[in-house]
Amino acid sequence: ARSGKSEYTPVFLSWLDFPEYRRPIGITVEHFEQTLMTDEKKLISNHRLTLEQINWRRWAIENNCNGNPDLFRQEYPITDTEAFLTSGRGRFDRNLLLGIKTQDPIRGFLEPEFGLNNIIKKITFHPSPDGWWRIWKRPEEGRSYCLGSDFAVGVEIEGAPQHDKHDYSSADILDVHTGEQVAQFHGQPEPDVCGQQLAYAHHWYNNAFIVPEANEMGGARTALNEMKHLGVLENLIYHRVDGEDQRTEKLGWMTTLLTRPALINTLDKAIREKSVIINCRETVNELLTFVISPKGKYEAQVGSKDDRVFSLGLA
């Protein structure tokens, strides 16, 4: 592996690519079309399935998957995103997630231009295939944005491939007016570099409000200090209140056993109500593999990651 990436090129083959996965309908086209269910009509519309493929799918669900459509999607994925389906209890609605049409971003880096007194005068986006930033929509004048960030703590992910064992720092930027995901930061730079990039994004996206995860284990404190050093005002950063007696305000969201379910439940509601528009394919994949463990904990299934889940939830 080089630069943390595998030398292998991933290849996905859908069951639609195999001609044997077809079954004669046995009746007239008109009569068969009258039996189509809503989900089957969506498959025909979105993936151009033939009626013979729909008929084989019906047969396979009944005979190979014990009548369970979710098991069919797990065993016979139609897209690479569907291949991420987990056999555990998914926390988020899989059907909703699989119906999301993601968009290809432009990747790159943000670079500042400084003026007098080291004040940021201008932010420039430089496209690069190796960039930490994924941009779907550039900032627009007059619009408000919110940035949620989850900082890496350097832990190894159980079951993750050897070339990609550690967690990532992740940040998502949403358009406050529409809930649309307009940009995402994802990488493993040092905490101070991460803080710099988020500060640049804050300035570029019209002084976006920032909701940073601030657990002590990660580089949150270093990143936050870097943000303030680069002109991010404290009144534009989320504050929490610690302690019942002194009511001390501290910067950043603290993820605990109490706040974690609230964060995930709020994100789930936003997805169900379509008040958040997800453009990132990798975010959808992480949501698909985010499960409820046998002990009732919300977490990524073994071998998967959830950095993007939490940065989106924080945003």
C-alpha cells in the first residue's frame, strides 16, 4: 500500500451483469405489469430492470432468501452501495439510504491569503485528486452554513483492512437554508493542520457556525486553539454547559453515553424527514454499516468506520 491506500483497484459486479439471473414471466407483459409492486417499479425506473429480471428477483427472494427482501439485497446487491448492507440491526432506514442519489464532488485543498496583522483576506480552493476536501457546492453570498467536525483519536478499528486501520478526522458543511451537504473534510492530518483547514472553511463559507466534537482523547483542543488563532470567534463555536453548580461554559460538543443517542436519534429524524440532503456516497456507506449492537450501543459494525456519521450528525 502507498499513502494509506491499497494498490488494488476495487471492482463491483451487480447481479444485473449476469444473464442467468432472469426468469421467463409466463404470462403476458400487460398482466405481469399489473402485478408490479412499488419497489419493483422503482427498480425498473432507476436501474432499467427487465420484467424477466424482476421475475427472477421474486423467485430468489422466496426461494433463496426466506422471503426477506433485505436478505436479498445483502446477498445480491444491485449497486456497490447496496453491497455495504450489514447483517446486524441497522440504526438508520436502509431503504431510505439506498434511495439516496449521491453526487460526485470536486476534491482539493483550501489555501488562505493573509493580509495585515495575519488576518485572513481570501480563501482559494485548489482542485486535487488527493485533497482532503470534497466540494459539491461552493459558498454563495447571503447564505448561512454550519460545520460539524469529528476529530480522529488515532485508534485502530477492529476488523478494518491492514492498509486502513485508523480512524479519520471528518467535517461536514450544511447549507442552513436547505440542509444540503455542500462540503466535506476527510483525512488524517495532524490536529493543528485539521484546525487550520476547518478555519479556512469557516471563513470561506460565510463565517459558518462550527459544532466541533471536543472529547479529550482526540486532537480537538489543539484544533480548536488553531481555529481561534486564525480568527474564528468563540461566539460562532458551539458551547456546552458543564456542571450543575457553576454552570461552566466550554467550547465544543462532548460525546458521552447520554449525548451519543441524542445525536444519532436527531440525525435519524433528519434523514427520515428529508431535512438533510446527503450528497456523499461514502457517508451513505457509513450510515448503512452503523448498527445497534447486541448491548444496545450505537456504533459502526466490526471493520467499518463512523467518522462521517458523527460529523454529519454534529452539523
